[in-house]
Amino acid sequence: MRIRLGYDMTYHCSQPTPVIATLHVHSSRAADLESPDYAYTDPELPLTGYTDMFGNWVTRLVLPEGETRLFTNALIEDSGQLDNIAPQASQFAVENLHENVLVYLLGSRYCETDVLMGEAWRLFSTAPFGWQRVQAVCEFVHQHLTFGYEFARSTKTAAEAYREKVGVCRDFTHLAITLCRCLNIPARYCTGYISDLYGEEPDGEMDFAAWFEAYLEGGWYVFDPRNNQHKAGRILMARGRDAADVAIVNSFGNAELRKFSVTAEEIKSPKG
């Protein structure tokens, strides 16, 4: 399957503003790109890049005074297969986890394990271990929160989402990650594209999506509490502890987002 993906954003700045942007397809999917997802700007600006501590590709630039368009348009080959599932996968005892994984058990900016620890064990102490426990968390979060773009708030934490019972995909993801970490299951935040390949039409305008990966026997597995179903056409951009690590744009000054669109759609025409 071939998927066309891209974004188109316009920012307005009252003065030159440094920016870092985490907008590239993740290195683990780079070999699948038929055309590169270069970042383009209008007006044309100098760009530099680096790889962050989580292995994500990040672009650096300075937005000038006035409006700047930031965009890309790329093609990627996808297997069209649904997310991998492993219902028999068990979880590791904490003392047997690799050191590189332990950071994903700790609290972070939007995932307050100390606040939700008691609730996590009250809700899931009798749930089966491993995959089944993570799935129970996803089903709970999917039912507990009501989705709506009007509920979006950049400062909302997992505990606040739990209390308010509303949110967007990042809130579903933060809450599920936090509950998993409280239950000694490493979990990390993911962001990227989810196409409509074999799936339902997206709610409203397409946006970047959030999901998470849990570390179980056999490695990292995708879970999606917002949709609570296995998806095809999921294209990873970045991973981190939570949304603070993978923000699509961090500006060091006032940068007002005035236009925003995301594309992720199957291209059914043959190559060439």
C-alpha cells in the first residue's frame, strides 16, 4: 500500500523566533519512504537537524517576523497490516527490565504516576498480567473519557483527564500510559499519522494522532486507547515519555499557529 502523507502549517511571529520541530517520519520507517518528507518553508529558510535523546529526528530553524509556511508532501510504502497483537505476552518483573526501559516506568510532565497510583491498583489489581492487563487499561480509558476537540488543553495532565472524563487522543494516551506505569508496565508515548486505510473516516479534520507502546515479552507493542482497535496505515513520527518530548513544534518566543492541516491517505493508482 502507498500512503501520501504531509502537513501544511502557517505561523505568525511578531519578531524572529527560534523553533525546533519534530515532524519527520521516524527513522524506523525511513526505508519505506518513496519520496522524502523534507521540511519546506515559504519563505525559504535555512534548516538544520539533529537526533534527540529518544532517537527522533528534529529540525531547527528561526521563523522570521510575519507569516511562515511550513509544509511537506511525501509518499510511503506501508504493509497495510493491522497493528501486531500478542495476547499471550507476559510482563516483566521490574528487577528483570533492561536499564534503557526503566525511564518509561517513571512519572513525567503529563503522566503523574504518584497521583494515580492508588486508582490504578484499585481498578486493575485483579486484571490478568501482561497483554491482557494493558488491554484492560485501554478499554477502561476508552470508556471513561469522552472524545472531543473542544476538550483539548495543552496543559491537561493524565490525572486531570481522569477527573474531567473528557479529552483528545493525547489525553487518552497520557491516561493509559500513566495507569500502565503505575502497574509496573513500561509505556512510551507515540505520535504520527493514522490514515483511513481500512478504517473509519476520521472525526472532523485530520490531525496528527497519539497512541502508545507497552513493553512486554517480545518487545514493544502498539496500543491505541482513543480508537480501541487495531489500525492499518499507522506511520510513526516520534516517541518519548509523553507529549512534552514529541511536540510537533516548540517555539522559543511567540509563534501563533494560524493555519494547520494534515494529510494521510491511501494512493490507489499504480506506481509510475
